[in-house]
Amino acid sequence: MIPPSPYARQLDAIPVTRQSVDILGGTTELWSYGPSDTDAVADTMIVMVHGFRGDHHGLEPLVAQFPEYRSVLADLPGFGISTPLDANGALGVRHDIHGYSAWLRELVQRLGIDRTTTRLVVLGHSFGSIIVSAALSEGLEADDVVLVNPIAAPALSGPRGILTRLAVFYYRMGAWLPERPGFAWLRLRLVTRFISITMAKTRDAGLRRWIHNQHDQFFGAFSNRRVVLDAFEASVSNDVSEYASRITPPTLLVASDRDDITPVSAQKRLVEAIPDARLVVLEGVGHLVHYEKPREAAQAIEAFLAEERPAKERA
């Protein structure tokens, strides 16, 4: 029996449309939630970027907290049901941080957002925080930025060193094996469950079962071995601190006190490195804020968006 989503009723009440967009040689699948762009109250759009090996489903619990905003979620290229970028063709766009950055900048441009009437908020979770930060440093314009569980320092230097070493071994083994067994190895359900058990901190048994089911369903949804190996390399070779000084919009960091990937000490250093940033640390949760405490994260985001900003002319 599939555990019911704790956020299903909220999400079901929000209108959603799906579309396909051709970007950099691949087809990106995206979902738009909330009021239509002709609705007078829909003056804020949140473009969300999910983390490594997930797809758009992972951030839907956050979307459920924002029925009054327009939210856009896409499956990253090569993950979920989005196809890979044109890595081997004429475009030669790799699935590295620069490729994902170029993809995000093109996606936002293709959304055709009228920034004279619409406030653009860009949100990234985990690996998505690196993609968002790189895109901002390479020309993406936004009014506000939200980074949830940001990778504030090199992921392999996190507080659970043995787990990161196991992850490196796991992906190196996936690269070493021949194509078919390597692809199967990278989708092992046992490994997915181990990761899920390690990351989930909630004591709510029903919520834990649902989180494990989410990972079982979507953690193996990637197009091919090359995509997931390249994305893993990007996720451990880059972090938000590299781009911090070039993140110029007002920025909110939503961190957690039990995050196994980035400690609070690194988040405190990061908030000092970003020109206009503030930090909220949620307690009793780890790297799965979007699953375990989306309401608390949403409250922090709403308070951030309600802050008075100096008057400025939108782009």
C-alpha cells in the first residue's frame, strides 16, 4: 500500500498545468501551479529547482504551502521525465554545473516573465541551490532568492564523512561497471532505502514511510548512467560559496540543525559571504526540509518576502 501524502489535500486544491519546452537540445517538462498569469493576485512567481536525483515531486510539499503564488517546477534535464541536454551533438552542453546553469537561465527566459508586474523568486534545494547560485553569477536576474538546505561548502567535507566516502565509492563503481550492470547498480533500491533512512529525521512513522516511498518512486528516475554520473560529479565539485559574492538579490538561506551534508557553521559563513542575505535554521530536521517541515520553511519564506525592500525599478 502506497502511503498517502500528508500534503495531498493542499496540493489538490491548487490548479496545475503541464507543458514541454525544448531547451539546449533536450525537452524539459515543467508544471505551473497556482493562479493564472491574468489573475490580479498572482504578482509573485517562484521558480523552484530540485536537488540531485530527484524530480519535481520533491518540492511539491513546498508548492502546497503557496496557493496564492504562481510556482513553476521542472524536472532537471536527464531526470524525471525531462530528456538530457545535447551533450554529444552540435551544442555540446554537458550535465555539469555550467550546463545546468545555462539551462536554468534559458528556462526563465522562455517563461516570458513580465518583471514590471511580476516579482520573480528563484528557489533551489540542495544541488538546486548550486545551480541557482551559478546561474545568478552568470547573468540570471531575479528579485529574490531562496536557498533551502544550501550546499554551503564542499559536500564531501560534510559532517558524515563515512557516508560521503561510501557515496564516492558507489558512483565510482557505477562508472567502472559495464553499461547495463552499471545502470542497474546506480538504481539499486537497497541503496536508495539506506540513503532515505539516513536522511530522514522525523519520528512520525507515517511521514517516514511516505518519504521512503517518494525516494523509491523517483530516486531512480534518470535517463542514463552518464547523466547521473556527471550530475554527481557536479554536485560534489561545486558549492554555493564559490558564487556567494556574485549573488546580488536579497537572499534567504533555510538551513537545518541536523543536516548531514552541510553543518550550520558552514551556513553561517555562507550568509556572511552573500552581500544581502539572512539565515533561518530549522530545528529537529536534516536535509529533507522540503519533506519534513515545508510549512515551517514556507513561513520563513513568506516572512522574507514580506520584508520591506528599497524601491527600485524592475528589469
